[in-house]
Amino acid sequence: MKTIAALQSLVTATSLDFEPSAAELEAIDREMPLIRAEVELLDAQIMTIDRPANELDIRRVRRASNRVLAARRDLTNRAGTEHTGGAA
């Protein structure tokens, strides 16, 4: 019978020693406007959970949703125009 403690050192020792690579950090930077827009949308939706939404809340959620869509569009358009490997 194997104990969990014997396996735990193998799992956690390797998984905590890694730093994000430069490519991963660059990908996060590229996606940051979308991440911020999604957080803003989530905040607007959370504000309307425990009370009835008034006109201002509805506008806030709609604007935040539009920002998410615009950020997704921009990220998708940028991904389609980027060339890697020295392509022209």
C-alpha cells in the first residue's frame, strides 16, 4: 500500500520549481486587455446579484459586455496578423 505522503514530494517538488517562460509572459501581456474587460464584466454582474438591477446597472453590464467583445475582436485580429519565424 502506497501512502500519499510518499507520492506528494514527487508531485509538488517539480511543479513549484518552474517560472513562466518569456513566451508565456508575452502571451499573458497580449491577453491582458481581455482579462481586464472580463473582470470588469464580472464585477458589474456581481453588483446586480443581490438586488434588482436598475437602469445604471443594466448600462454598466452592457458596456462591460461590449468591452469584452471588443477586446476579443482585437485579440483575434492581432493573432491573425502576427507572423512568426520571420515570415513576411
